[in-house]
Amino acid sequence: MGLGTTSPLTVLGCALAVHSAAATGSHHFATDSSTFDYVVVGGGTSGLVVANRLTENRHNTVLVIERGYFDDKPEAIIPWYSTAVDTSVLLNPRSAPNSKLYNATHNVTVAAVVGGATVVNGMGCDRGSKADYDAWEELGNPGWGWNGLLPYFKKSTTFTPPNPDVVDRWNITWNSAAYGKGPVQVHISNFQYPDIDTIWEGFRQQPGVTFPPGSSSGFGPGAYWSANTIDARGMTRSTARSAYYDHVNKTRSNLRLVIGQTATELLFDRGKPLRAKGVRVVSSFDAKVRNVYARKEVILAAGAVMTPHLLQVSGIGPASVLKAAGIKVEKDLPSVGANFQDHATVVLWFNLSTPSFPNSDSISNNATYNATVWEEYLTNRTGPIAAANSNSIIYYSLAQVLSPSAAASVASRLLAQDARQYLPAIYSTSSALLRGFKAQRAILAQRFTTNTSSYTAQPLRGNGQSPSPLLKPLSRGTVTLNLTHPESLPVVQYNTFINPIDEELAVAVVRRSRRYWASPALQKLGPTERQPGAEYQTDTEISDYLKANRLALFASLAHPSGTCAMMPEKLGGCVGSDLRVYGVEGLSVVDASVIPLISGTSLQATVYAIAEKAADIIKARG
């Protein structure tokens, strides 16, 4: 999908000029060795937030190390491009073969760009339910429940509503009190395709569905107008870079960002206790190896795939893995790389015989409409190019996917499982990891029996695509070193469906999606199921189809989390509620890898809140 004959430079106008100007400073090392108060590994979502907040104090010096570069392409700025993924700024390692999916391998989405995932994601900015975050506190993390995070959700965001006539036309609702006056710009688009009316009629016909005001107040299941990270001042993508870096780049001499630099190893003072003192870095520009040092802390913000990799290659992780890779064990910490969670996603497709025009496929299949809407964006910053993915989403609890009694049965069978049979091997050798999973399992079983937490969702754009993520996975994956080449990209094992209840519930999600598309309102569109297809009816037929077809079951929704879990060490945690790595002084983690139980929505808003809270925690240490 492209711009046709319209020049990307012309389309972006002033927005591109602003981004380019912000990237013109020096972003290379001036010397071979440098010392800062804080060294942040990763210039993505959480890294830029923490660096910004720490350098509000002009006496704090901060270095941010980013392996990627600045991205000023249209794909990084124009909202419409969020309907696809720009793979040019991704590392894209392949996952390990998944034994439950016929040994299929999958792309692993790892952003390598200033701004991280916020530059390439689908721009969803929902928050999970209150119960999702309260679960973190229940796992031994005081201050990390909904009430503890809400101030940081607010601190990070500013919401700009749609125009009043749009609000009236579509009956759009939101909760202004859920937002503050933060750097990240959030917006519900002024443009909606006509068939969104039908989508909402379908929502209203689903039994037991509620309609809370806005998807950022922690209500959980219900139908919502879902906001995106759009800067309504110019109808461009709002990213961690534009929100937390570009406007301070030229004014804060105490903040330095270096690009094209890969952190290869943590440096330690090997006293007792062990203390992180710096980072070894290799440059993509001159291949030179440099050491940089932190007076106060090394802060890891490389994401849930690369943060555990850096810890392991530096000697912090499961001793069995480190020894097998020939790495000196600095701290035996089995939690590093364990507890890996993502949102596997079931995707149904329906052919629509009578869609309205225009619809969300018209840009791709109608050249005249394509040219018209790009010109509209160029001239007025309006129309579908100024919009991102869908603003219409419905969340279901497990009781709404099944029935209250069936959900209770699932919870009982989950608690009766021998957990070790359905977990990675390291859980059998680490009693702490096993205890931690059982604590998570107890919480999930309770959530399965209530309407306080979402099990799946349907974000709908008005065409026939109907994705449904599995928001409460029981399967746990791993991120580990490549044993023969530890310095290369890590081995990512999703372990999709390693717990058979996940597979069973994926089938139930297919049936829930079918019920939505069979509702009377949707018949106006003339839907005919194309994927899997109406011929797949039994549980076995549906399950076998999902496992054999990568376009019907995504192992990942690019929501990696949990690999350096924030839990007590006796429960298999990697960091405490203060985000410090157990057994290592001067080392903390601030990204999605600290999430102990994945929240039931996209992770962008959650990671922003984590990072804002992390910055306050670190500042309080002095």
C-alpha cells in the first residue's frame, strides 16, 4: 500500500520538517569512554520516558543507548500506515518451532528505532481493567494496582475529543477524567466509515454487553470507542519520540541519545553485593567497542525480548542456560527470560457482499478514492488517512464467551492441573517459578468466573476482518540465549497452546466471533465466512484449522511481556516493586518485561504508565 503519485515529502509538509530538525543533533560518541549518572539501554517507549523525567533535574546526566536510528518516513508519521507494519525498522528474529502448531516458526516483532514500538504499532491506547492491574499488587507488588498506576496513566496522556458534530453523529463517548495533560497525544478520529453504524448495532445485540464511557477507565468487558495515539494538532502519529524527546533534544545538555549503538554486555563491580557499573557498546558506524559508565544506575528498557537477552549474555539468568552457552554466571536468576506472555490471536475473515462505500478496503482497491483521500489529507489533514486502526471494540469476559457455569468449570479444571506438565522445563527445576505460576493461576481462575476482566475482544474496522486476541493466556514461553552464538539474537519460544485450556478456549473464541457475525444487524453487510469457513464445525476441526494456518492464528500480537517479572523472588520474580534486579545493585528494569501478568488489552498505554512510575521511583532513590 502506498501513496500513489503523491510525494511523501509533500504529504507530510511541516510534520516531516519538525521530525527531521529534531534528528539533526550529534548522536554519536564523542569519546571512547564516558560516565553519566544514569545509562539507559533502549531508546524506545519506556527508555525515552525515563530519560526525559530524570533529566528534568538539570543535575542528572543521562545517556540513552539505541541500536536503531531516527525514522522520518511517512510510515512513522501518518496515522493510516498503522494498518500495516513497517518491517524496515524491526529486528524480526524468527521464533523457535512451536510444537503445538506443527513446529511452525513466527516473526518476533522487535522494534529497533528511536521511539520503539510506538513508531510501528497499531496506535491503540486502551488500558486494561482495574482487575488486571490489581492482580499485579496481589502478586506482591504494593503500589502497582489500578489506584497506584492511574496517576501515571493520566500523567502520560492528553486526550483531544473528536469534533462536536462527529460526537453527535456517532454517539461517541469517553471519560475526560481518565486523562491528564501529558506528552502523549490521544484522540478518537473524526473520520468513521459508514458501516461502523452496523458494527455498533451488532454490539448492541450481544447479550449482556455494557457500554461504559471510554476504554481508559478500567471498566473491563464492554463495547467502547477506543482511542489512538494521534496528535490532533496535525493529525500525525504521537510517539515516545515526539512526546518525550524531540522537544527537549536541543534544550537539555544533560540528556544524550546515541543511535546505531548496540549494548552487548553489562559491566560489573564484582564485590559483594554485585553492582552494575556500566555497559559495553558496539557502534554500527565504526564497529568500535566502547564502555560507558553509570554513577547511579544502569536502566534496562530494551523490551521484553532484548532486556532478558542482555541480562543473560552478561551472566544474569538461569545458571543452566548460561553454563550451556559458556557464559560466566554472575547471578543465578531463573526468572530472566521465563514467564513470557503475548496475546495469541484468532483471526476470522468474512466476505461482505453488500458493504457500504467507502469502506476500509476502498483505499487499497479503488484508485480514484485512494487519490482523493490522500489529497484530502494533504490539504486539510482530514479523512481516512488521518485515522488509524479501528476506534470500535468490544471486550468479552470468559463468562460472556462461554457461560457463567462453563467459565466456572474452566477455572476448576485449571486449578486441578499439574502445572508442571504444561510449563517450560525450567519451571520443574525452579520451585520459585512454579510457586509464582501457581499464584498467577489462582488469580486467573478467579478472574475467569467474574465480569471484571476481559478474556477476548473484537476490534472491528467495518470490513470482514475479525481478529480476537486471547487476552488471558495460560501458556508460558521463554526467551533464552542462542547456546552456540550467545551474542546473536535470542531464541524466542512462544509455546502457544502448551496449556491445552488455551487451545480449548481459542475454539470458544471462534464460536463467540461467529455469534457476533450472525447477529441480525450484521446481515445488512451480507457476511459469508471465508476463514476458517462454515465447513469447520466441531471443536477438533476448528482447532486443527487454527493450528495449521498462520493467517488464522497469530502466535503473537506484538505484545511481548513478562520476561523479567516484577514479583517477589520467592515467587520467581526478577525485579521487586522498586524495579531493581534481585541480587544486583545499580541495575533496574523499566519496560514491558516487568509485567507479571499481561493486561487484557494492547500494551502501549500500560508501558507508558510503567515508565512514568519507574521514573518517580528512580528519582526518589536520589
